Amino acid sequence: MSNSPAQVVVGLDISKKQLDIAVRPQGLSFTAPNTEAGIARLLRRLQKLNPQLIVLEATGGYEFLLVAALAGEDLPVAVVNPHQVREFARAAGRQAKTDKLDAQVLAHFGEAMRPEPRPLPTPEQQQLTALMRRRGQILGMILREKNRLEQTHIDAVRRDIRENLTWLERRLKQMEKDIQALIHQSPLWREKDCLLQSVPGIGPVIARTLITYVPELGALSGREVASLIGVAPFNRDSGRFKGKRMIRGGRGHVRCLLYMGALVATRFNEIIRDFYQRLLAAGKPKKLALTACIRKLLLILNAMLKKQQPWQPFATQKA
């Protein structure tokens, strides 16, 4: 029988004003204010516990200062997908939801699943992510204003909407210049941008989305990167039943852009075009064939970054 001490795992639920903490296997629960002073006291307490893993959810921004503080003290922190944690909670029969219970679920998730702690993004990576996110927000505002313009016939309102659209479109152009300048400041990002855009079907928006949201591209196997984006088909078999293989999960916003890239590639990229036509000739539905093209395009991009080679159609047929 092993006498080794149990590994301490901490679950940390974040809200705007308060942090809820749960510790396994001790079963401890406590709270701390989500302020600089509160975080400083929490760090001292966590250092005494000597946790092997601290698990918290990505909350869209509230977690950043805390993650930076934890990383600054060399504490092992893993920021996990909230959807995975909710699925884990349902599987464990934890239907109730409070901040205290959420922290307990996070600790249980960390103990059972052992997510890998990852280093904090560099300031440059954080800035690029923030700029890309802001670009998406501005695009959303432009779309909503255009919809409002179609729905009103009052001249004064239409004039106001047009003025706002002019300003938003000017801000979008400036944001894209800022993103381009930031990428060109980094030799690594600049090289990735050139390699990705050398592929027919991959334009500036897709290339910069991949650089920002898929930094692992080029460092993973083909199977791993396909699973990461959510274009790896999963079997749905049970006994004699053989279900259709389906894709699910992954980084959906990246997959949506790659869909558009694959759609363009089926016309202008000879490798993807020929692959798409072969699938259609074999009787595959168009949607399935296009999904397969997304996966093939992604594998080609991954191989190119791994080998640091630009687009070479005949050399990438086996990607």
C-alpha cells in the first residue's frame, strides 16, 4: 500500500468581486475578494498548501490578473474550457450550480482529468489576441448597424446610422493596420503569416486568426491539430450499429473561418479542388466533402509550418 502523500488540487471559481476556492483531497473551501490585496493573501495561502495543480475556467477576461499572479509565483495553473467542466459536472451528477459548488467541481475535474498547466501568454500574444477580439467586436457592430439601416425608413435615423457606420468602418481599417503592424514586428509571426498566405484559399484574416488562436499549429501531429480544431471525425458505433462518423467540439470560430477558406480553395487550390471533386464523384455529400477539405487544408498548413516550407502543390499532396 502506497504511503505517498496525496497530491493537492485546487479548484478556483472566479466572479467579478469574489474568488471561491476548493481544495482536494482535503475538502477545504474558502473565499477571497477578487482584488489585488485579496489575490495577494490567496497566493500566500496557496503557497502553504503547495498544490500540484490549480484549475480555473476561462471567463473572458476576469481570470487574467489572477492567472498572471499565479504564474508569477510559479504555481501550476491550468485554464480550462468551461464546456468541458460542465460536461464533467453532469457526468458526475452535479446538477446544482453555485460559486462554491463550481469551485468544488473544478477541483474534482482537475483531480480526475489532470489538465496540463500551460505558460502564460507573452504580452505580445495578449495584445494580438485583444486586437483580434476587438476586430471581431467591431465587425459585429457593423453588421448590426447595417441590419438596423435596412429596418428603418426614418431619414434622421438612417443618417445617424450611416455616420456611425462610416466611423466603425474607419476604426476597422485602423484595427487591421494595427494587427498587421504587430505581426510584422515579430520575425516568427511574420514568417508564419507569409507561409500561411502562400496557400491558395488562405487570406490575411484566416492567417492571422490561426496565428492568434492556434499557436500550436506546426507543433502538433496531424491527428492532434485536427482534433484541436474539431475536424477529426469520431466513430458512433455500438454493437452491430454503425453510425455516421461526426465532428464535434474544438475551436469553432477557427473552424468557421477555415470553412470559408476551404470553400475558396475548392475553386482556386488545385490540390483541394481535385480532392473535393474526387469525393463528389465517389458519391459523398457536399457538406461531408467540404468538411474533409477543411481537414486536408488544415493538415497541409500544419505540415508547412512544421517544415518551414511555403506552398508547393505537388510536394503537399501527401499532407
